[in-house]
Amino acid sequence: MAIIRRYLVSSMILMTLILGTISSKTACASSPREPYEITIYTLSVGSTNYLFGVALAELINKHSTWLRARAVEGMNPEAHQRMLALEPEKRKNTVVFSSPLAQWRIETGRLSDVKPYFGHRQIASWGIAANGFISLNPKITKLEDLKGKRVGVDLKRFFGRCGLPLAVVKQYVPLSDVNIEYLPPVDGFDALRNGLVDVYYAIGVMKSPTIATPSAATQEFLDTVRQRLYFLSPSPEKVKAAMKDLGGYPISTIAVAPGTFHPKQDTSWVLSYECLTWGADAAVPEDVVYEVSKIHLDNQKKFMEVHPSGTFISKETVGLMGVEEELVHPGALKCYRERGVKIGAIGGNPILKWR
């Protein structure tokens, strides 16, 4: 009996140890991640990026058990780069509307009011800007016709929608021979409709790497304008020359077939073409960016509901950020490697290497 009792006691001790080990492992496995909050800085209210930023925050709050997000109206990629450079206290909890172009400009010292900042990392490509010149004046059907005319572009702080188009115009007409008006899209289209400017640089985005669609402001203008529209196309060579003058960043062009950008587009139209992304400082924890990347990639349908260009967001496109892997956030890289997402550039362009 003593032997049996010793055996039972030993068995009970062993079982207690086993159960304790299992319980400990289970507790560790189910231990929740501490709550974490991020702010997503978008473009202005009503823009495609604002709509996508709000949708992304809602999706994070719905699908994550520990990450919480809020979307706020921001400015533009360069302003967001400045913010992260000058306000380090925001770096660990901020995701921003970004672009490789803005990152290139701040890292290479092309922003005069801030020192080069090297902490930025790309997270995902959410779209491609597709922008071009529109006129209502039958005497302005090509860019050579702009001498002595009034040219409307976005505000000076929007390099891709101000500095770039003016550099292209300069390839055709000296800027001293044109009158430049700096107007945000809604005001710009009102000015074009009312004859206060002769041409305006319209904003669009890509529904896929080959199909363009208007931004909200451009869509409203094209849907309601009654005059005949003239779509002005620069040559790809002139665009390349313009970018060489600006430091060499390779902006691409794409020619969209008649009627594909909008039913009123009655001719082929050459648009400037650059990647738009979400980004963050390298200080944002890896698991936070992993969670953001996963939720962004898994919910294309939601983005399609808020704007047609949401069809762009897919396994084939989110990695097309145009930069080397070292400039992609490690959390995003981890997600993409698990999902088989390739890191590359739009339109078959080479990945940029400026460091």
C-alpha cells in the first residue's frame, strides 16, 4: 500500500507540474497586447486620401483588438515630413499621407526650412497621382498656347501639384510670360469655370496602374461644366526635362485613352504619374505597422466603397512604393513577406536609390 501511495503522490505532483506548465503557456499565449493609439494624418477633408484615411482608421478600430486609430485632416506629404522631422514627440504614434517624392526632397536637402530627416519609412502604396492640364479656352489646346495666359496650379506648399506643373510649363513658355494663380482645387476649378484662369492643373488618381479616374473636386467640375473641355498634353520628354531641372526625381507619364478618365475627355491625354503612400517614422513599433499593413491589405472592398480608386489597393500594388526595402518600415516588410507581396515601383520603373 505504501508503494501505491507513493506512486499516487508522485503522479499527482507530476500532473500538477504539467498542468501548471500548460496553464502558464496558455496564459502567455492569450496575454493581450497593451493598447496602442495612432493618429493618421491625411490630406484635406473631401480628398480621396482623407476618405481613405478615415476608412483605414475605422477598419483598424473594427478589426484590431488592441490598436486604436483616429484620422485627422492633414496637409501634404512634404508638410508631414516636416512635422515628423521637427516634432519628434509625434513619431511613435503617427501614420501620414506620404510619397517617395517628398521623402527624396527632405532627405536630399531640397526643403529649405528644415534639415535633412532620415527617419521616414514607407508603409504601403494606396494610389498613384494622375494629374494634367485642362482648359476651357478654344485658343488654348496645347501648352505652347500659354504665353500671356493665366495658369492655375495648387498652393505653393504642394510641390507635386505646383512646382512640378510649373516646371513643365517652363519647358514650353518662360514663366515670366504667364500669369500664375495659386489656387486649391475647388477654387481653381471655380476660377477656370468663370474665366479667371485659362488653364488649371487638374488632380486625378489611378484605379489601377493603367486606368485613371478624377479626384472628387475634378469629378465635380467635369460632371457639371457646360463648356467644351480641352485636355493639354506635355510630351514625356518635356516632363523628364522639367524634373531634371528640379533635381532629377523621375516622374513618369501615362497617356490615357479618350473617355477613360471621364466621358467628356474626347482625346488621348498625357498625365503626370507618381506614387502615393502611407508612411511613418521608424520609431513606430513593428507590430503596430504590421497590424496597419495587414488591415489595409485585407480590406480592398471597403476602400472601393468610398472612392472608385480603391480598386488600386491590392496584393499586386501595395508594395509598389518605388523605394528600396531599407526605406520600407520593418512591420510592413514582415506583413508583405508573409503575403507574397513584392516591393517595386510603378509602371516598371526602377526602384529609386538616392542614399
